[in-house]
Amino acid sequence: MNAILVAVTTTFDKYDVEYSLDELANLALAAEIKPVFKIAQKLNSPNAKTYVGKGKLTEIAIAITAYKADIVIFNDELTPSQLRNTATELNINCIDRSYLILQIFEKRAATKQANLEIKLAKNLYLLPRIAFLREQESRSGGATGALSSKGAGETQAELDRRHLMAEINHLRKELKNMQAMKEQQILKRQKNAIPIVALVGYTNAGKSSTMNTILNYIAKEDKAVYVKDQLFATLATYNRQINYDKKEFILVDTIGFVSKLPHNLINSFQQTLAEIKNADYIIHVVDSSSKYINEQLNVVLDVLKALNANQIPSLFLLNKWDKTIDNNMHILGYESLTFSNKTQLHVPELLDTILTHIGPSTIRTKLLIPYSLGKLSHILETIAYIYQKEYQNYGTYYDVEIPIKDYAKFQKYDLDNLIN
Ligand SMILES: Nc1nc2c(ncn2[C@@H]2O[C@H](COP(=O)(O)OP(=O)(O)OP(=O)(O)O)[C@@H](O)[C@H]2O)c(=O)[nH]1
Ligand SMILES: [Mg+2]
């Protein structure tokens, strides 16, 4: 399918139009649509009826013929009437950026929760647009893939609407049940006080690869997550427990971001994104080789803000350093680390940085304390949770959990160290 991409830029726009249209082109490719031409128009605000101005519509019509386009994709979320008016004027299928993103998410969702969340977001998007999409569907014979059955007309639209409403209620109920379960898990983890470290970043920046690099480094490669050179390869949250240097934390890999994510999507994905809000430390993975590094950084910071996660201590991980040309790059005023999954640059340094930032936690350890050190045994028993205590030939054996900050006092008597 060939597409003409159309953007309106205003003076209020945060990102330049070249970046925004490039991103839209990548989104189209991710949905297996080929962008063949880009058109941009500068306006004070998008036209209320047709998004672009009247003259621009003629230009789009000419481009449609010239490039044999099948579809027009607009760079913002359009109102139902803007979509209908442009589709009628141009006599071609029209979709907007939100719809495109929803389609990609729907195709990629791999877990039950992601499936429910994306269905909810899509139904909320469809609700005011259902009649229009129905018309569009009959124009294209189902090419936009929005709806399951065919038919046209007002009554059909009314039936569709009722069906959507029922489904929305049902999805909300199911998600609520899942949330209750998840909250219990989070509570349990808080009780165990295992710190949470979340990988966040622009889509395709290398979050999942970084997760796998760490798993590989601590010899847990069997727990690897899915990595692919495509937008939104990851559409759920994956937690992995990491034990390193006597500390443990939970590493979380989740969805990547793009600019102008549909607001329905962010609302519906609250549960998937909840792990980020609960994180003790955030690793913001950046594709340092991208020419749009600044824009992508800001997109991610904006979403973190929307999630109320912008106060969590974080590290900028300048990933893909192996193919970064600007070797002097740094992020002013923030902690950052150059990194590469490809060359394994700074893997131990990343782990050390994480460990120094996650709050005090406990470790479980096995100690053998000589009988001559009665005082040390006494200290241990006042601070430790004791799983097992046994009087042996050379001293008292303890299987205990102690605060990490006290570990140094006992390190000498750690059975692991004694054996090594
Ligand atoms: N050259 C190079 N490529 C990398 C590096 N890290 C990741 N990649 C590649 O970047 C692409 C995306 O990697 P992922 O780990 O799937 O990225 P992600 O951030 O999880 O992406 P989404 O889940 O889609 O948001 C893959 O093709 C990786 O092989 C790196 O350090 N150097
Ligand atoms: Mg991923």
C-alpha cells in the first residue's frame, strides 16, 4: 500500500516537521505501508474542517495520482469530521497518526494484558469514528482492516456503537481484575524491598538488548527477551531478577515511546507502564547514533512526565556508541554512560552504577563465625533475620539475611569467601 504523508506545522510545535514526518514514515513502514511522498503545510492552527487548507487539498490530490497512492496518513489525531471531510474531498482512504500507532500496537501485542489494553485504546478511538470508518471500509473493501464485518448505513453504525460500548465495559472490567492481581505482586515486592530498575527509552533505542546484555553478563541468558530492529518490538513489561555482587534488583524492560502517542493509548497502558512509576532507578536508553537524539530524548522525558515518573533518579545510557560519530557527545548536567550492546562497552560499569544508586537492601548469606568472636555473633543476631543457626566445629554457622550496609563487617566470615 502506498501512502502520502501529510503534516500541518504550527508555531507551537515542539519538534521540527522533518523529524516528525520521518517518524511518521517509520511508523508507516512498521505497519507495512510504503510512504511515497511527504507534504507539509505551515498554518496558525490546523483547519477545523479539513486539517490542511483548501489549496493544499488540491496539491494532495495531484500527489495521489502522481504517486499512485492508496491512502493518506495525517501526522496528528484528526477529529471524526476532519477525517470524513478529507476522505470525501480526496475520494481516498484517510487515516491519522493515532490510528496508525494503534494498528501497529495491535499487531505486535503478545501478552494477554497488552492485548486487553490495546483493544480498549482502539475501541475508545473508534467510538466517535465508527460510522466514518464503516464508510471507508466499504470504499476499500476492507483494506484498512479496522472492522470485522462489512455493511453500511446509519443503523449499522448504531449497532457498531452499541457493540463497542459493551466491549469497552467488558475490557475495563477485565483489566481491573488484572490490576488487583498486579497490585498484590507489587506490594509483595515492596515488602521484600527488592529495588526496581526500569529500562525506558525511545522505541528501537536498544532497551531489550541492554536487558539481554545484563542477563548474559550474569549468566542468565536463558531469560533473554525479544529484540528486533523494528518499532515497538516490545509491547509488554518483562521483569527479570538480577543478582550481582551480593545485591539484587528487578530489571524491567517495557514499551518504547514515540512522539504524539495517542492519549487513549497512554491511559490504557497504565498497567503496563505502572512498573516505571514504581521504579527506584531509571535507565534511560538513548540511541546516541540517531540524528534525532535531542528530539527522541525530549519525547521520552515528556512521557515520563505524563507518567509522573520524572523525579525518579535516572541515568542516560548512550547506547549504540559503536556507531556514534560524535565522540564528544554528553548530556549536560546529567549522569550518563557511553555503552554498546554490540561491543559490550561498559557493561560492568553499568551494573556498578546501578548498584550504587539502588537503595539499601538486604542480602542473604551464610556465615561461619569463630567462637572467639562472641561479640560479633551478638551484633549479627541483633541485626539479622536468622534462617538457621548451628554450632559447628570451628564456630557458629548462620544462614541469615542482613542489611547490605552491615555486610562488610561479616564479609571475612562469609562461607563463599572462605571456600574460594
Ligand atoms: N549497533 C548497535 N545496534 C544495537 C545496539 N543495541 C541494540 N542494537 C540494535 O537496535 C535494534 C533495536 O534493539 P532493541 O533492543 O529491540 O530495542 P528496544 O529499545 O527494546 O526497542 P522496542 O522494544 O521496539 O522499543 C536491534 O536491531 C538491535 O540489534 C548497539 O549497542 N549497537
Ligand atoms: Mg524492546
